[in-house]
Amino acid sequence: MSDDARAAITLTFLPSGKRTEVPCGTTLIDAALRLGLEIESLCGGAGLCGRCRVQLIAGSLPVTPADRENLTAAELAQGFRLACAAQPDADCTIEIPVPAAQGEIVSAGAGREVPLDPAMRRVPLRLHPPTLEQGPSDLEVLMTALPAGTGMPPLSLLQRLPRLLRDGGWRGDAILLEGRLIDFQIARQPLCGLAIDLGTTTVVAKLIDLESGQVLSTAAGLNRQRRYGEDVIARVGHANAHGPAELQGLIVSQLNEMVDELTAEAGITRDSIFTAVVAGNTVMEHLLLGLPPRHLAEMPYVPVIREFPPVAAREIGLRLHPEAQLTLMPVLGKFVGGDTAAVLLTLAGRLDETWLAVDIGTNGEILLCHRGRIWTTSAAAGPAFEGAHIGVGMRAAAGAIERVWWRGDHLEVRVIGGGKASGLCGSGLIDAIAALLEAGALDASGRLAAGHPLVELLPAAGTLPDQLAARLAPGVLLTQRDIRELQLANAAIAAAIELLLQAAGLRAADLEHLFLAGAFGQYLSPQAALRIGLLPPVAPEIIKFIGNAACRGAEMGVVNSGERRQIAALAGEVEYVEVAAGADFQECFAEKIRFGRG
Amino acid sequence: MSDDARAAITLTFLPSGKRTEVPCGTTLIDAALRLGLEIESLCGGAGLCGRCRVQLIAGSLPVTPADRENLTAAELAQGFRLACAAQPDADCTIEIPVPAAQGEIVSAGAGREVPLDPAMRRVPLRLHPPTLEQGPSDLEVLMTALPAGTGMPPLSLLQRLPRLLRDGGWRGDAILLEGRLIDFQIARQPLCGLAIDLGTTTVVAKLIDLESGQVLSTAAGLNRQRRYGEDVIARVGHANAHGPAELQGLIVSQLNEMVDELTAEAGITRDSIFTAVVAGNTVMEHLLLGLPPRHLAEMPYVPVIREFPPVAAREIGLRLHPEAQLTLMPVLGKFVGGDTAAVLLTLAGRLDETWLAVDIGTNGEILLCHRGRIWTTSAAAGPAFEGAHIGVGMRAAAGAIERVWWRGDHLEVRVIGGGKASGLCGSGLIDAIAALLEAGALDASGRLAAGHPLVELLPAAGTLPDQLAARLAPGVLLTQRDIRELQLANAAIAAAIELLLQAAGLRAADLEHLFLAGAFGQYLSPQAALRIGLLPPVAPEIIKFIGNAACRGAEMGVVNSGERRQIAALAGEVEYVEVAAGADFQECFAEKIRFGRG
């Protein structure tokens, strides 16, 4: 059907007030995307997850079968619709819920300090113009004033060089990147770098002045690739079906806009950014470079590359200085990607100690270090820890229960933002399980105790049969099915940690430190995580939060080029342990399925 | 005036039959250029040189003031017009004279033989696909099968690699360029290189199979930048006024079309061309890279660069293999460019001998070698040797007198193509002067002898006063003014050679060889050149023709990467001698203005 054959209608989106004219029959999610508006979606627009609900404010919007399946009659009456299925046939005004997680994105990191030693160098010069007798070229005049062995400049600089030298009166600053001449500034501009934490869900970027080490500005946003699914497997599926270019384009344009934001805030131009370091998981890094991630998701799970060569930022369409270099943190093995490499870099001062570092998410990445040897593995936990597949699950946003305590005769909860509870985020979920175990409302096998005051019977609804549920707060019911989901995720992580310790010949008691990385780790209650058996049995005091260590590792790579060399060297030494493939895993997983004290 | 305001007319150009619709008032030269048709022009379309004459075959074409100044009444009646000034106001059919030089372009070279040792290498591989236990990436599987130290591949190959490895069943040929992995072929394709002789007037390109050393095809054409003037100074002027991009675009698009031609003839694709070596003069090489040549033409004559770094062919828009590398022969000093460097390369086996190598053209380049030391200089001879500024001058094309002998009582001439003489090419000009000196029709001071049977008095014409002229053939009159032009050019070259010898502390008698390079040298009569004093007094038998040595040098660079390193090293050792600036030059020039036996 050609667009021309369809009548055009006008859509207005709140709260932004953005307006667009689209052919009748366009889905709301597509129309919003074209305007650059974010609508949450877990299922990639398949009408399954119900996350993309929007509210009709004015005009009309037919109810679809997907709406009937996911929304209550009351919600439909209030004008709620799923944006992925909704196809307006008349002008209307639509309210998109404000993306909830934004307020809670962790962009502050923790880790060792590194000295300022960037890949860039400024060399102020006063040159001697060529004379008739001496026959050097413009370039020779410049190169002879620079250290021997300085690399030849790019064509783009050569094209501008004669004018720069003469306009600047043969004075200016040569800019060297990794020992190569890449620019000549006749008006001094700052030398900056960019640290990018490229998450599946959130993207954080920091602009750093490389002559002071100061962070000039920080930007964060939800990864726009989420339009094609929340998790990496959905993204791989999209790349398999449509090629990686579309997903690459989405993230690159998002990064370009973040750079606009960062530079505007800092009052500099893009031309002042000479280097960028990216820490992302294996799939995110592959997609950023337009590399097909297909074989990562198929046996035997093969990345295209683990140690990325430096890439010209312009080669992927990232608009920084024309010669800016993009470095991606190396993949440590299969799904243990550059984000984990960046975490490792922040811990590189402790390689003679014995420690475990865990980043829990849809994919859990685990690092183990003992006497200079490093092991790693990953566990596919599924999205339960991020609140997905959990009826009342939600991201760590206003209204989410983040803490639960059993007070002997009742549950006490803490809600993000302090208002009424509307769901549970990942940390709250683990707290809730621990509290229910304490209360005796849940047994170690994961069964809710019928008849317990916290437990009630939910009547069958839709395709779901009758089931038990624990009431955490008014309207927030954690069902037996939800608990089973969490139980599987919990066992996957716990078994992977156990097997990694076994592979290294270590026991939990040998650990001197247990580092929790990532936004999830930041909010986790160590006691609850130990109580449900997510973490191995260690003394709670050795558990340390290192926050967004991936971002911090990227920052270290930006400000100190020796750190980039160090992580490249370390990556080659890390031993990847394939835990999930063996029979051991099945056995260990079956043990860990029981909630326990470790 | 907007194009829309003018009526459109249809122009048909013969012999190609190409047709275009243009706004009334468009000049013929512009219309032809848009169709990709060549019209000769020396003055850059200023209505001065009269070279762009075309003939009206059908329709009408108003006579312009430029036509009246440059063409006779008979020519006007026959429909001849200057294409640069002609602005047709009605449909017409125009005949463009077939470019004359095409038939005589020298694309065969001479020089030492070099072994086949290109920068490219094919490594046939049978790889072991990754297993679940071993966790390498696709790239590691490939890299571990290649020599240690092999450079990382470009992003474009990484993007294709997973599919190539699996489609090829983990077998194929890795292609290395300068030790870097740049391609993986699962269907074997040839490895080719391109040698380009980038002349101000003509461009010659050869496609070479780098596994056999065989020249697969050769293409030649007139440099399309000629539309903006015949000589380098006119091109610099255009670049100064409009930026170098337009001239760069013209030559790059011409090279791309030549590559089309070369690959079609050889039955290969562009993707098989991995390397290109260009030998051009300083201005041509600067323009090819889009470098502003302004300061080359202004005191103190400074090139942007002398030793060009390798450039990605795609960076200048040259469409070969996406990773193909373009190497430009180094500039030896100021106007002694990469074409002379290529000549030097062909003579690099004789560095322990004593020789002079001369390439005579609008700019004369001179190399002198003695016991391992190399000196060079250039002399601005003006276009007389190429037949310009000479009334009956023309390029070495059908109808040109190329040889003149004094047979005691009459002149004998040899005409290219054997037909009726219509003018004199450069070599014929020098022969003619020598013959007139022999005949006593001309004295050493350059004065024609009034009363000599070969000499007659031409009545004043246009702005020209009465003057003497020598009749070389029916209708071919060499005027006193023409002789003065040649005399200046002759003295410029002779003085530069003399001063270069002096700078090296050598005399003509010390020379073991005198090499004549370039198309002009190819046709020069050594005896005549010695007779008029163009060459220093040496025994005629030491004079050797080395033909299009610039092209040959480029070929050597293509087939053997060691040769590229050698010329880069040699270029750093060559001593540029600034002969034209000193008082010595004025004195020497004044001596050499006399035609003599040297």
C-alpha cells in the first residue's frame, strides 16, 4: 500500500507537544520514533509486553485486540492504548508516560585514581618560514619542529596547512594523537575526550578536559535501540533480520545528539573532542561498529572480534574532531564484553588479591581474580532482575519498592520517591524474597505458604490459572509465577559464581573482596542477596559497591592511554570459563534453585 | 540571469554525435565539457590562444570579437569559431577537431628491470572453525593463521568477515597489504596495481597484474584540467581563485573513467586493484590530493609537502578496492616533482656513474648524478617546446613537421602521418633552427638573414609589424618572433644545465651519459639539440632516450614495494639547486641566448 493512497492525520504527543503528520494507519510507536520520542517497549512492538501504553487525551483511537489482551476495561475507558498496535484513523493527542528510569541512572563511578596521561599532546610552536634558498615544504617546516618519529598528518590537515601556517604567522599548537600530527591550532582550543558507557538500556557519556582531567559535562539517556527490544537477544534478532546498520544508526545518532548536549553545556565545539572510549557489552560494541552479532547468539557463540583496533570516529558516523579515534574496550570472552573489561580495569590495582566482581543484569558477568590470574564467565539470568517478566516488576523509578523488611508481624517497604508503591524494582524484588523467607511466607523451594497472612489466592485471569501471591503493599502483589521467574535468574547467577570458583580451585571463604558493579549492584541489599543465595556465602563486610565501574573504566581509558594498553594486555590473559555448557552446570543450577543462606 | 529565463537550444557535437540541451547563451566550451568532450584550450577560455576553434556544420553561430581577432575571413566563412567565446542562440551542429596528440602519446617506457615484489600478498588458508570450548573470535581464528605481527583489518572487512568465513567453509585467501590484513577472498580474484603518469597535458595509466607482473591494459587521455589552462601556472591560478577541489574533481573523475576502461579491457573488477602509484609534477600531485598549490607559484615557491604519506584511494574519491592505497612519487624540490622522482628511480641502478637526465617541456627538469650524489633543478622554459606561442607550432600530431634537414640547397622535412605539413611540433622546431643555422639563413644571435633564399618578408598583420620568416614547407612559415620564443626557452634550459653542472663542480666532458626523458626527448634529434646549444657539448653517442621514464618509474613502484622505499630514501638525499634566483643565472642565460655548438 502506498502512503499516497492514505489520508494524512495529525498526531500531537504530550508532554513534549511534538506534532507530526502521518498517513492514516501508521502505528503510534512509529510516529513517535520519527519524532525522536521514546516509548518503552520490551517485545519489540509485538503487542506482547504491554509496556508501550500511552493515553489518548483528545481525538479517537480504535481499541485493538492487543489492547484488549493487555489492558483492563477501566484502562481502555481512560484512553490507555498500546502504542505498538494503535493505528489512529483521525487526528488525536496522545500522552506518553515520562520515561521512569531517567532519574535513577547511575553515572557516578568508583575506582582507583589514574594520573592524567592522555593519548593527545599539545606542542606550542614558533616556526621559521621557508626561504628561497632553503627548499622545504610547509609540512617539513612543521615536522622538523616536532619530535623525531612524529607520524605524518592526515590529508585533511595538509589541505588546510598552508593557510593555517600563514594566517597564524607561523605560530600555533601542533596536536599529536598517539604520536601522530593530527591538527594545528592557531587559536587555542581545549583537548577533550569522551567516555561512553554503552548499556543495553542506558547510555552515559562524559566529556573530559584532557589538560585538566576535569569532567566538563555528563549526559545520559535510554538506549534508542530499545525500540527493537529491551535485551541483547532481541537486538541480535533484529540485526539478523534487517542487518546491523539500522541499530548502528540509532545508537550513533543518539551519541551525536549527546555530544551536542555535552559540548553545548561545556561551551566547546565537537572539533575539540579527539578521543572516545566505549565500554559496552559484546552485542552493544558489535552493533556500534556495524558488526553482525548473529554468531554471538548461536552455538558456539562467536564474536566477530575481541580486541578492537582503534577506529576513526568518522568511520561510523560519530561526529567529533575529523581525526578523532574511537577505542572500544576489549571483549573478554563471548558475552563478557567491554563493559566487564572496563570493570576489570578499575580493579587492576588489586590483581595480587583474591576477589570476585559481579555485575548483575539480564546477563550477569562475573570476574574472579586470585594471585594475578583472572577468570571470567557470564550467566544468562533473563530480565527478572530488571523487573521484566515480573507482574509488578518495574525499573528503579518513582513508585518502585526498593527495600522490604519483615518487622516480625508485618512487611515494611521503602518506595523510590516516597509516594504510593506501584511495583517492584530489581533490588526490591530480592529484598522481598528475603523478607518473605524470613516471614515464613515462602519456603526454600520457592513455594508461597497458603494460609500465611501475607499470602492470598488470586483468581484465574486471562490465560493465568489461580495462583498464590504475596501482598507487599496495597495493589502490589508478587505472584507465585513471579517468584519462579526470580528463582531461575537467581540460580543462574549463583551457579555460575559457584562453578567459576570451582574452576579456579577456590571457595567463597577464600575471597577477600566481593565487588558489586553496575546500577543494580548499587541498590542491592547485601544481606538480602546473601539470604536468598544470589551471592556466595561470604562475610557481609567484604561486599563493596563499586557503582558504574564500566563508565569509570572508560574514563580511565580516556584520561590515560597507558590504561588502554593495560586493559588490552589484561584482556589477553583473562581465562574465559564456559560454565553453562557442561553437565556440571545443570547439577549446580538444580542445587541453587533453592533459596538458601548460601 | 537565471537559466530558466533563457530559451533552451539543442547542440550536437561531431564526431561523437553527443547532443545536449542548454540555455541559450551557454558557451560551446562549457556545453562540450558537460558532455565530457575535450576541446583544446591554452588560455583557459579567455579568447586569446585561438586553440579552441571548432567548425559550425549546421545551424547558425554568431561571429564574436574573439573570432575576428583570431580567425581569418576565410575561416569565418567556413564556419570556424572559437568555442570559448561562441554562444549559440539557436540549435546547431558543431565539429570538434579530433584531439591531435592522442596518437603520439608515449606510454611505453624504458629503464632497468625490477623483480616482482608488490606490497600485496595472498595467503591461502584453511582455518579451524571455533568450538564452544575454545572461545576465539572470528578474527582470532583468521589472525592466528597469519604471520605474527599482521596488522588489524579495516572495519569494512570485519563487517563482512563472519559471512565470508562461513560461506567459504573456513577456506579462502587472506590478502595482506604492507603486512596488514585488508581482504579475505573466498573466490579467487587477481591482485592488481595501477601505475599513473599524471602529466599536465596527458595522463597515462597502466593496469598491472601483481602476481604475473604483466601489464593487462593501458589507457591514455588528455588531462581534463586543460579546460582551465594548458600549463601548471594557469592551473594554479584557477585553484587560487576557486579552490583546488574543482581541478581535483576533474582529474579524479577522469582517472575513475580510465579505471573503468582498464578493468573492462582486462576483464576484472575495480575491487582487484589494491595499489596505485602516481608520478606527476608538483602541481599535478598537489591538485590530485586537493592540496592548495598557491605558494608553489609565489616566492619563495613552497610546496605543501614533498614526501607524501600513503593515502587511501577512497579518500580522494578514486574508486578501487575500498582499502586500496595511493602512493605519490615524492617531490624532489619546488617544481621538480614526482615525475622526476620516477625518472630518478628508473636510473637508480646507475648512482655510481656520472650522468645528466633532462626532461624538456614547459618546465624543464634536470637531474645530475655523480659518485652517489644527486643534484636537481628546474627551468621555466615556457610552452615553446610544446609548440605553443609559436605561430605554426602544434603538438606532435598528424601534419606536424618532426624532422628538418638542410640538404645543401634546400630543406627536407618529415611530416607525422606523411601528409601535407600544417605546422611544427617541438622536435621539428629544434630541427628547423639547427637546419636554418646550417643553411646560413639564421645566425647565432637568432636573426634571420634577409635575402637568404629560405627567408622572406611577411607583411604586417593585425598587431604584428613586418617581420622576416623562414619558409619550411608550403604554408609553414617560422617567423622571427617564433625564433625569439624558442631562443628564450632554449637559453633557460641550457643555462640551468650549465649552472647545475657548476654547482656540482662538473663539466660537460665529465658526463658518461646524457639521458633524455619524456615524450619530447623521445623525438628530439640529438644532433640538432647539440647544434642549437640546448644540450651541453657532449659526444652525441652518450645521449640516450629513456622515453616515458616517469610512467616506467611509477610501474616499478607498483610491482616492487622496495622501489617505493628506495625513491622515498633517495628523495631525501637529492640536493635541490636554486639556479634561477641568482645573478649567475642572468649572466649564464645571456650567454646561452646565442645558438651555438655548446
